[in-house]
Amino acid sequence: MQVSIAAPMRAPVIGRMRVMLVESPIRMPRAQGVGAVKGSVKRVLLQLTTREGIVGWGEAAPWEVFTGTPEAAFAALDTYLRPLVVGADARRLRTLMASMDRVLVGHPESKVAVEMALLDILGQSTGLSVADLLGGRVRDAIPLSFSIADPDFAADMARMRAMVPAGHRVFKVKTGVKPHREDMAHLEAIRDAFGDTIDLRLDYNQALEPFRAMTVLRDVDRFRPTFIEQPVPRRHLDAMAGFAAALDTPVLADESCFDATDLLEVIRRQAADAISVKLMKCGGLLKAQAMMAIADTAGLPGYGGTLWEGGIALAAGTQLIAATPGISLGCEFYMPHHVLTEDVLEERIANHDGAVVVPEVPGLGIRISEASLKAGAKHLAEAG
Ligand SMILES: [Mg+2]
């Protein structure tokens, strides 16, 4: 019997690193409680090319009131991470991620941008999707949550009236931005219009003070949300534990849970029933999976949250959730289809029947050209 062994793949060594600070216009204003967004969002795009010419893409999408600034992410990549990335073998991913943590504190957004670009390259050079590289897909579609965050509530109601018949079921209302009685009226209007056909979630984005929060939360509990996200500021874990114990509705930690260290504290103090997993908070797809191993063990499901990512980072998030069983509460990857007026992808990742469809193609499953890059965003700075 003849045994054939495939030729070893040529080392995918990074030959070129290009970093771009871009700004994309957005279609609708967003009021989130901590930092309203209107007009445009800035992000950093990363293009890595191997010596053989395989191109991988990454994106760092910080938010200044949450994780950091896009200008700092640009400097982190261009000045501090470049010496480690150029010349690196993409197959030594964990080694590179560990060295990046040694030379630069924080900057999770920049580090995950490098990781997704390397996974994109590894996927393309092996014919595997990033989800395959992360252990294989456990789901082919991810329920998509749309955030009700327009300062003009009537505009959001009109959107929901169009979206629900098109198959959208999951909506997350940004509460705590407007006065409580307005939130109550809006939640009532939503339940009146759509009844229990929709999966309603609430996100306070840290807006409540612990002093009065329990009264407010008991009020909104009557609308039977699937979860209440981050009612109080990040540091008030004891107050979060109080809500989690007292309310029937699960409490989800977002700002209180950036990474595995935060998660251990959330679990130790029983401060939440679920967590929001964001690549821009935890700084890596592998790190997100390691975090979810802890969360799974403690019985906490994950939710695929976002900041203001465009299509590249959301493609990475899509692959992560496809391959991570515990992130079972859906995702909010609605930016490219509903908010960004332009994105740099040739084609956006498909949404179907209220869900993000996980692409089957190698790597991140996206295509970007010089033309789409030019047409999709204003370029503020470029290096490499
Ligand atoms: Mg949140």
C-alpha cells in the first residue's frame, strides 16, 4: 500500500504590514448613555501579506468611552507591534500573541486585529475557515440582535415594523438614556405591538446608580426581558450580585467583564448570570474561547457583543461564535447591514431570516479590494 503524505506547507511568514486609520459615515444617530455616536466612526484596518503573497485582514475598533482610542490603536500596531509581526510565522500564533502581551500592556483591540489577520492567512493557506481552525463549527447561523438606540423612538418603531415581518426576532433596547418613565412607555409600546413574538433584551450601559437601581429594574422586569445588561457602573459587582439574586430576569455583565480575570471575579462574587463577549475587550479569539471555557464551567452563557466594528472584525466574531458552543445568546453584528453607510468589504456577510449566516469559505470568509477599501472609508492615516 502506498501512503502519500502531503507536502508541508511553506511557512506563511509575514513580509508586509499595512496599517490604516479610517473613518466611516453612519446612517443613524446612536444614543448609548455613555457617549452618543453620530456622523461617523473611526477604526483601524490591518493588512498582513506573507512573503508568498497571501493577504490577511484585521481590524481594531476601539471606543474611547469603553476600551480605548483608534489613534492609540494605530500607534500600538504601527510602532510597538510591527517589529514582532513582520517576520513572524503565522503558524506560531500563540507564541506571537504571548510576545505581544509582553511588549505592550493593554491594547486588546490592536492585538486581536493581528490575530484575526493571521488566522485569515492560515485559513487561506490550508483551505479551512477560521471556525475550522478554532475547533470546527457548532452552528451555521447566529441569531442577530438589533439595538433600539435611536434618540427618535418612533424611527426605531418604524424599523421594527419592517424588520419583524422580515424574520428579525431579537431586539435590545438601550435603556437608562432617557428618563425611566419614557423607557417604560417605550417598552410597553414594543410589547403591545409585537407581544411575545420578539426576544426583548435591555441594556443600561452602566447608566443606573446602585442606590435606586433595584426599583427601576423591578419595574422593567414586568416586560419579561431575556436579560438585563450592565445596569450599573463596571465596578459595582456587589450591586450586580444583588440584582442577579433578586430578579427573575438574568443579569448580563458587559463593562464588568472584559477578560478572563474579570470573569473570575464576576463568578466569585456571583455578579452575573451571563456575559457579553467582545473581541475588542478580551483581545483575542483564542482568549475568548479560553474565557468561555471558564464561563461554561460556571454555567454562564455568552452573548456576541460589539463596539463599532465594521465587516472585518465582525467576520472574525462570526467565526468565533460559530466555533464556540457557549456563546449561545446570539450576536449584535448589525453594523454593516443597518448602520454603516459604507463598509470596506466587497460583499457583506449574509443575513438571513434574522440571523447572520456563517460563511463556508477559507479564512475569515471576506473579500477586500483596493477599490472597496477606497470607496468604503475615508483614510485618515496609513503606514507600511
Ligand atoms: Mg452593552
